[in-house]
Amino acid sequence: MWAPDARVVKLFNHVYAEVLSSPETLAHGVTIFVCGDDSAARQCVCELAQRVNLDPIEVGARSIARYLEPLAM
């Protein structure tokens, strides 16, 4: 393993750039899903997301990350 102490959280890569770059869309809030194995890391990225008017929803462990991209389509 390259970074054994890394805390990995999936947050932004299942939301399209058009959504994240649109002030009109962000003004209404955008739901975004968060997953990862470390609850403190998930909470940290949730707070970051809320600062840019995203509505983060924690959906569980990192093992479900692969299901978020098809869901976003």
C-alpha cells in the first residue's frame, strides 16, 4: 500500500463539472454523496461541501463508492 495512513473519502468525482461550476445551480443547493471508512474524515469533507452550498449525505463505507457514479448518471 502506498499510503497506509491515508484516510480516503469519495465526494466530488460523481458530480459533473457543469453542476459545480454553475452559480445558479449552487444557489439552490446540490445534494452530494459522501463515503469513506473514517467517520472523522467524512465529517471534514461534509463541512467543506457545506461551505460551498452543497448538501452532503453520508452514505457509508468506501466499499460502496463504485455505486455512486452510476447513481449520478
